[in-house]
Amino acid sequence: MAQGRRPLMAGNWKMYKTAAATREYLTRFLPLVDDVDDRDVVLCPPFLSLAEALRATVGTAVRVGAQTMHYADEGAFTGEVSAAMLRELGVPLVILGHSERRQYNAETDADLARKVRAALDADLEPILCVGESLEEREAGGTEQKVGAQLAADLAEVRADELARVAIAYEPIWAIGTGRTATPQMAQETLGFIRARLGERFPTALRVRLLYGGSVKAANIDALMAQSDIDGVLVGGASLDPDEFARIVRFAPL
């Protein structure tokens, strides 16, 4: 973690926790992090729990994000929500391009370029996810895959806007599997991401780069000690308020 970039510690709840469960979680979680003021703490609950999370976090430093959004302002897109809907609710951030959305909802890089643009236009802060499969990694294709995703997904982003986008490297083979890239492996790919961003954007050193993929309290300190890891996007471990509080309160080695 380099000085000058404020850490971003985000939890992605996926399809877990009702509104009542969200309220119960935050009652327990907020006191555990109420003195944390030198990093951004974000929770991304399901759509139906967003309003409850926003109410519960009023007056705290914890921010609330959505897990996805559509690129259109409105339209006949059953089951979708727009950036304007999120902004009206008071949501400031949104995850875009998570591998589960790419896999199960057939999101393409062309879709994500439009989503990133729509999020920025609505004054939302995108957390853009990129990452490779196990087959791609074993074939030596990590940089080719991640580099192509960055080029396509950020195609409509201007240099002066880039710092508003956080990039989360989530190796698909490490999401929900219990496997994790070593801190050195994560740093290697995130270092590549920053270098690739630097080829196009003079503001690349200001971008917050996150690691995601079986992040736990047991590995957070070593991960956050890496020079290009500015935060994490946590899945399963963020569902436990005590575990996630420990992750938020990392102490780099």
C-alpha cells in the first residue's frame, strides 16, 4: 500500500442478508469500526437491503454501494436498476464487472464500457472488476486477459476521471474457492495493472487498486503490505461482522 492513496475496504455480500439481517449486522459491525477514519469502508448489500443499510449508516464513516447497475437511463430491462435510481436512493458507489455477473449474466466488456461511463455521468464511483480464469492463468494469459479487459472497459473514461474508478483484480479461480493468490502473486498482477494504466493515463498513480479472491483476516495484513494493493473487495468473509472488522482494521506487516 503506497502512501497518498486512501485504502478502500469493500465487502460484497452478493445474494445474502435480508433487510432485517442487514440491520442486525450493522448494529454489531458499526461499533467495531467507529474509530476508523483513515480508510474508506464500504458495504455492498443486495438491492432490497440498500435502503436499510443507508439508514443504519447515517452519521457514520461506513459507505454503501450497489452490486451492479444497467447502463441505460431507463427502459424495458426487467429486473435491472439504473444509475439514476441508485443516486436518488443515496448510493455513492457501484461494483461493475464482477466475474459472477460476467459469467451468469453474460456481461461483456462492451456492456461494461457503457456501465462505467453511465456510473461516472451519474456521479457514482465504480469499482471495476477484472480477472482471469484458472485455465487462462495456467496458459500464461493473465496479462493478456486483464490488459484486454482494462482497455475495453475503460474505453470511454477520460484521464481526469480515472482516479474516480477503483480497479479490483479478482482472479476467478480464487473467488469462493478457498484458494487465494499469494500476496506476491497479487502484487505482480496489480503492478502490471498500474503499469498498463500508466501507458494511457498520466493519473495512474492516483488510482486505487484492490485485490479480491478469498480475502480473510488471516491474509489481510500481508496483502495490504504490498505496494500496489490499496484495498480489498471481500466476499464471504464480509458476511461476518467480526471477521470483516478485522479486515478493515488491517495492520500491514
